[in-house]
Amino acid sequence: MTTDPLSRAFAALADPTRRDMVARLSEGDATVSQLAEPYGITLQAVYKHLRVLEDAGLVSRPRGPQPRSARLEAQAFDLLDTWIERHRSRVEQRYRRLDAVLAEMEEETHEKDHRNEHRSRPEAAGHPDDS
């Protein structure tokens, strides 16, 4: 398994059951039994999913007697958010540059059309076609 925290977090979130568990934990802490309720899987399988989330730093469970509630760890999501926002910002910059180029091209086309329109019109005063 990789030691890179970002890779571990994305790998943990690649599984739909774990993403659902994270979504449920965003509403509040929950025990393994509470997390297992909507799934047709064993408690052992839920423990395995939680272990992956814990190893990725997304979830923690305090030491002590059972039942222990699992909780989300906000700093792990800060790491994901920082990575996502950096790339979102770059993409948005690219689109803003593209929008500027397209607007410039549209303006040039409009000006060219306007010049061509002006050239094709007869002169207002004294033109032979005005009779």
C-alpha cells in the first residue's frame, strides 16, 4: 500500500460503500453496527471498510471498549480539498483564457462584418442610386 496520504485517501474513497459510509458519518459519529444497518454485509466487512478509511486518515475510532463510534477527520478532507481546488483553479484559468480568446475573435468578426456592411452601402448624398 502506498504511503502518500492523498493517494490513500483517493483509494479509500474509490469504493462506493466507503463513500457512503463517509457521507453517513458527515451527519454524525456512528458505531459499526449503525454503519452496517443499510448494507447486506457482515460486521466483519464493515470493520474492513472502516480499517481502510482509518488507514487513509479519513476516519478515526477512539481506543476503548466496544461499541466505539467512528468519526470523520476534517484535516484529511482539507488535504483532498486543497488538491482539488488547485486543479479546479487551473482549469478555470484555462477556461477564462479561452473565453477571452473567443470573445476577441467574436469582436473581430463583428467589426469585420460591420466594415463590410459599411462598404457595400451606397453613399448617402449625391449617389447615382439615390435617384
